[in-house]
Amino acid sequence: MTQPIPYTINTNGKLMDLSTPQVMGILNITPDSFYAGSRVEDEAEITRRVTQIISEGADMIDVGAYSSRPGADDVTPEEEMKRLRKGLGIVRKLYPEAVVSVDTFRADVAQMCVEEFDVQIINDISGGMLDANMFATVARLGVPYILMHMKGTPQTMQNQPHYDNVVREVMLYFAEKVQQLRDLGAKDIILDPGFGFAKTLDHNYQLMEHLEDFRLLELPILVGVSRKSMIYRLLDSTPQEALNGTTVLNTVALMKGANILRVHDVKECVEAVRITETMRNHHAI
């Protein structure tokens, strides 16, 4: 059983210890996310969802207002900001101390969220490739940055993705981007292999099988497989039926040393963390 890398990130002056895996609950303020059960738009729905995420034991909330499912409609920066202001305003009113990450690939949106709502983490699906200002912005703001691997855009990423060796190519991508970020002065960097983003079914499972290889980079690892097509396509089901498969893969990821799990179903993930951590502690005796 692989130990998570003992790592702390600075979230607005407070250190978050990632040596115990952390659970990130998803708050989707979008009308078109791939998992219908996660979409919230009006104030009452957002309030209910935020309360659920916190009460079920999440360590942080990931707020997104741009659906990144394959082929999703583009959303203007203005619309993204409008949705985020609404959602983050509710989050901060209900839970002013909550650790919040914002799921955006736009530097100006990231800056607005940090400056107006004290968002502590930026989660960028594009690894800085869809906005040339993102790396410099994150470095200047001094916030932890989730660096995800993707090819293309959400609209094009699933058009026959090809790799000679997916694990090696994602590893080299991370090494190059991490160096760029560090050269700019970025502090805390978290790696996300980008399950489901420009990956075939086989690519996704190869990455999961070799997840512990990414520990070579000595940075925390985030895994986001919640209800994704790598589960429901394999099992010939739907996102609505993919909770059991999600829990299985989250458990595998935990046993391979994942530090953060990004999920729709917080309670089930918290339980998986508790069980695997109990096993790990007995193993260490």
C-alpha cells in the first residue's frame, strides 16, 4: 500500500496537511454538466448542495461554472464570472472559513475569485494552455494550483486522442509545466493526470495502474474519476449508476497514494478514506 506524499499546501495562511488524503466536493453551477445529479443553478439548490458537501465531511469545495465534459458548449468569461459570483457568494455566506477551489482555465476569472471571494486554490483543467496568463497570475496571487493534463479543448479533446506511452507523456508534460511554474515563482503545485480528458478507456486505466509512478515528481496527486465515462462505458451503464465504480476507483487511487479525491459523492468517499487510512495505520505498526 503506497503512502501519500507528506505534503502541506498554504491555503490563505493556513497549512493543509495532505499526508492524510483530502476529499474535494464538487459544486457545479452549470446547466449542462455531464452528471445531471450534480447541476445546481438557483440559490436554494446551491445552498442545499454546499451544505450537503460540508455536512458529509468534505475538506474543500471545488466550484465550477464552465462544463468541461467532452463537446460542452463554450461559456463566455462574463457568464462564467456571473455564475461564480453567485455560487461563491453563497458559499462564503454559509461557510466563510471553507477551503474553496475554483475550476477555471481563465486567468482573469481566477484572479476575480481569489480577490473578491478569498478562493484559496485554482483548479485549471488546461494546465495553462488555454490562457497564456494563467501561470503568471497564479504565481502572483500565491495560491496553490492544480495542474491537470489535457490535450486540446473540452470541445475537441476526445477526437481520437493518441499517445505512444500515455504515462510517460503525461509525466514529461508535468515535469515541463512544473518547471515553468516554478520559474515564475508559483508555490504549491498539485498534479492531476486528467482522467477522461483526451484519454481513451485504455489510457485512463493505464494511468490509474501507474498512478504511483507520478510520485517521482514529489508533488501531491489529485484524482478525479467521479462518475466519469471510464466507469460507465466500461460497465455499460450511465453516470447515474456509476457510484459503486467510482468508489472502487477512489479506493484504488488511495491505495496508490492519491492525496486529494475530487468527487460528487462526498459521504461515500470520506468512508473510503477512513477505511484505507485505518488499513494503512495498521500496516505501519
